[in-house]
Amino acid sequence: MTHTCTSCGKTIVYVNKGSWKNAKHNLKKSGILRCTSCAGREGQLTRKTKPTGRPKGSKNIDNSKVSIQSSINMRLYNQSKITTEQRQKAIAKRNGFTSYEEYKQSLPEWKRYRNEVDRLTKQQPLHELEHYNKRGPNGKEGAYTLDHIISVALGFKNNIPPVAIANIQNLRMIPWKDNILKGWKG
């Protein structure tokens, strides 16, 4: 799944079927398809206003509460407005597939395993874990994050069923720094 940039002739490779279809549609519609380099240059030359947003080098230091609240609001909105089937259908369509099963089968084995562990983990009574009330984002002083005692990576490497890795007995809350340091070591 490739196209050629109409400005520089560079070959653009698409790994996602949906992105390739969008590019094909845009090429047919306008006759122009640019690689990221050419598109960026064109945008800089034709932009009529200065770009807006955060200045380079600045950081959102105290916006963690806002980010968490936005995340919670989005989750609540998504849960209340659409069904699982609708969400899955949208994911499949966005990625250029006709069914969610077809989309899932296109994912690498590791990604399928990880998604299944995540899905099953969310079904556990996480509020029963010690330090759950200290749950917070990485980088926040005193925040704890969810940890799989036997890591997801180790479970994948050793063919441990996702249901065992996601089980509440394999979950704990630990300080975010410890969880990051643990990483893939598991």
C-alpha cells in the first residue's frame, strides 16, 4: 500500500489500510498527495496566521488534574453514549476493515494479547486494591499506578493465558517510579 508524493516523487508507505484509503480518496479528489516533508513545507509557506498553541519548551506542570478529569469525562461520555459493538465497529471502520474481528486478526500477536489483558484487567474490582485511592499519573508526587506482578510481557513470552495475568491476585498498586523501573523486566 503505497503512493508517490506529487511534489518530490518520494514513495509514501502506508501500514494502515484506512490511512491508505484516505490518501487514495484525497489524491482522487484534489490530484495532490504530499509526503509529510512536503506537506509541512507547503503549510509553512501558505499559512496566513501564526501557529497557536503552547510555546516550544513549555510544559503543563499543574494540569494533571485537568488531564485526569478530561480523561474521566471522556470515559463516562463514551460509556454512556455508545455500546461496545458500536465502538468496535467504529474502530474497525477507522482502520479500514469491515468487522472488528477482521481488525483484531490484523494486529500483531503481542498487541492482541496486550489488548485482551487490558480488557480483562478493567473488569477486575481494582478499587479493592491497597493504595487504590493514591492512583494517579506518572510524574505526580505520591502517585501510585496499577502493576501486574507477573508482567504482561512475561505472560506473553511464557504463553500464560491473559485471564491469569489480568486476575486481581496478580494486580497491585505501586509507586509510579517503581512501575516504570520494573518495565519489561517483570
